[in-house]
Amino acid sequence: MTSIEAINISKNFGPVHALKDVDLEISDGCTVILGPNGSGKTTFMKILTRMMRPSSGLVKIDGEPLEENFVKSLGMIGSLVEQPEFYTYLTGREIMEFVCRIRNIPKNSVNDEIKRVSDLCGISSYSNRKSGTYSRGMKQRLGLAVSMISSPDILILDEPTFGLDPRGIVEMRNIIKNYSREEGKIVLLSTHMINEAVELSNRILILYMGVIRYDSMNGDDKRVIRVTFDEPFYGKIEEPFIQTRSTGNEALIEIPSEKKNWELIYSLVRSGARIREVEENYGIEDVYMNIVSD
């Protein structure tokens, strides 16, 4: 079974620790890395695709170290990392022809392969234009088409819907879902859009300050109560309840599984809170906000 594995990956830029002992193994489906700008998402993807070397740690593709077998390993990976840029004097088709040669597509199959990825990514109507005339969204589509040439077993995409209009975003998501679910390929992508992560993935990671702080496969979702107050409440939250986030008029409170919601409400009222609404919430948005608000 195809797999991609990161073992204790760290990356330092002088005194800045961009990644800290990241461990991750993916063998199927679509995994999405969530995180704010500067969290280490792009750095991690560059290391997985050998665009950058780690300060320490090891990447394995199909069980083999990337550094020792990079020609074979990179042949299994298609990638779109950061905003794609191309030689402006080449047409989209010429760029795809060049990649087909790198990917060792037989000459008699090149036209069919270019047509396949062009139709799939919606670039057929302008593939004969020079890429220097392309908009950001057009470049993004061409970048995806290039990454999918030869149907690689592993697809690594860094914010693939960046720069696309709403229709393009929907089309891009459908392409990615089909690639992982229908064709059975591994997809690893990054985004800072929570709804995109939920829609596309069967596994969500949150990378923050260079550390994987959450992995949905670990089953570490917490029971969380969202409480809205009639007026700002700054009173003490009594144990065993734990306040994880507060904006004055709203608080997220972790509640032990053995406790009832009314026990929390009673505790808050006893502390002087005037409660408007209570909602039990298990959403990834709250998990994300709890982490990045640390």
C-alpha cells in the first residue's frame, strides 16, 4: 500500500523553529492540514516534496527514505506548493508537454494525457495561450493540471483553491474529492478554510507554531459547551469545568463526560452569570479556535 511518512521532522530558520518534531503517516484518503499563516504548513509540504531539506528527521515514501530514493519517490508524487509560476513565454500546453516528458509519458500518449488533465481542470479553452497572460485562478488550474499528469499515487496541494472564484472553488473541491475517493489516491492538502477541510477530508490535522496540535484520527474531540450571556461575564468558572475561550459575552467551556449541562448552568448562575443561550458543540471550528487562541 502506498504511504507517505514524516518522522520527527524539524526545520529551523536560524532561531526560528518552523517545525518541531512532526510525526505523520498517511496511507489513504484525503488529509487536510489546517493552520493560520505562518504555522508551518508550506514548509512541511516543501520538505515532503524535497523542495527543502529538514533540519532533522526523515521522510519516507512507500517505506523508503526520500533522500535515498528521491527519483523513484518523487515519481509517485504530484504537487502544487505555493502559488504556481511558469515561464511566461510558454503556453499552457507547452508546459504540460514538458512535464509529460519529465514524467516519461510515451510520446503517443502525450496528447491524450494533456487532454485528460486539461478537461478535468477546466483549462482546455486557454491552454494554447501563453501563461504570462493567465490570471491567478487560471495559473492555479494549470498548476493542478500539471500536478495530476500521470495520475500520481500521492497528491500534495498547498491551498489549492487560492485565487479561484466561487465556481472554481466548487469545481476544484470536486476534482480533489473524486481523486481521493473514486480513484483511491492519497491527497494531502493545506488550507486555512475550516469548511473546506470538513468537506474534503476524512482526516483533519491542526498545525500551529510548527507542532501538530490536533489529529482527528486520535479521537481527541472534547465535549464543549458554548454559553452566550446577556451581558459580559468575567466571573470564575468553577472546577471541574474549564473555560477555554471567552469574549465577554460568550464562553467555550469544556465539561467532563460525567457532568450534566444543568450542573454547569447552575454553577454559572451561582457565580452571577446571566445566561441567554447554551449550546453543546463538538465542531472543529471551536477546536481550532481553542488552539490558535493559546
